[in-house]
Amino acid sequence: DELAAAGVALDPGAVAEAAFTRDGGYRAMTELLDRGLDATCVFACTDVMAVGAYAALRDRGLSVPGDVSVAGFDDIPVVRDLTPPLTTVALPLHRLGEEAMKLALTENAGRRRRIVRLPGEVVMRASTAPVA
């Protein structure tokens, strides 16, 4: 919805679903490549999936970010050690846990929904090519 609101059309065929694992990322990337991927950037739902996407791209003789940029989500420590290091979205996980516990342990006080917004941060690394 947000992409559409920003004027970006997303082809449903450009999405591949898989397990949130390294092997799931590998399978999803392979599926996209088999469909004739023409995207310049792939976003994996987790950094672990992005590791699998790297492997699938490498196995097909493609380079990151030379042929395809890759980004993930989580900012797990190991992604800094990948070649190239992975661009990712970092969340304040400790604070998320604290806020979740507060919400779970407090009375609802007549409210049906409680929303706490916490900031995320895009951590730019070398797995994404600069926009021309």
C-alpha cells in the first residue's frame, strides 16, 4: 500500500514467499531468477534470508551489488562480515521487548488497541548500489 501511495507499482510476480531461513532465502531468490528477475534490488524479510539470496546469486554467477543489490531486515551481527556487508533495517529489539511486556502486563483501560511506535533505522552498507 505504501509503495502504491508513493507511485511505485509492484508486480505481484516480483514477490517470492519462502521460509524465514537461509535455505528459504536461497529458494526464493532462485525462484525469482527462474522467473526472469529484472529488478535492480531485492529486499529479504530477514537478514538470514538475505544470506541465502547472496548464495543463490553467487551460484548463478551474479554479483552483489554489481548485478543485483540486496537488503535485509534485522541487522544481525554477522551481516557486517558478509562480502559485501549487507544493507539492512535495524530495530531497537531490546526496547521492542520492553514495550511488548508493558503492553501485555498493563490493564487495557477500556481501549481496544494500544499502539507504540518505535523508530527503525536503515543501515546502508555495500550490498546496495548507489542510485544513479
